[in-house]
Amino acid sequence: GTSFTKRTAAWKYPSAKPVALAWSPDSVHVATAGLDQMILVFDVTKEAKDRIITKLTHPDGVYAIAFMDENTLLSGGADQCIKEWAIKFA
């Protein structure tokens, strides 16, 4: 509905289109990642400005992300590495 559109309208990616998206198992967090080497994690219960930004994650971009659990995110990139990230909102 309209309220969902308004809430997510501010969830804009900083400098590149996202190429990967993942929802946490509890459906509270959504993560996006892209070729600009950034991962953004949003808490859907908070304002869009309240987000976690992780920069310079994988040289030449992030191609895949997945939640292991509500607080752990995995990412895969052009560097052929898989990295584990702890997700913690204040």
C-alpha cells in the first residue's frame, strides 16, 4: 500500500545499483550490495537513515549476499572471497 511505498522511498543506494538483496530470517533487516563495494543493511522497523553501511567490502564489487541468521551476513565478491559480517543496530 501507500505507507509501504513512502517508507521505502528513502532507501536509495548511494552510488551504484544494487546487484544483490537479502532478507534476514526474522524479516526485520534487508541488505543490499553492489558493484561500488558497499553493503547496506536497513532495519525495516526504523527510519531509512538508520542503516549500517559497510564500504570497500570486495574489490571490484559485491555479487552475492545472504543472511546466516538475524545478526550474521555473508557476502561474495569479484575477489572470489566469501566474507562474514556481524550486523548490530544500536
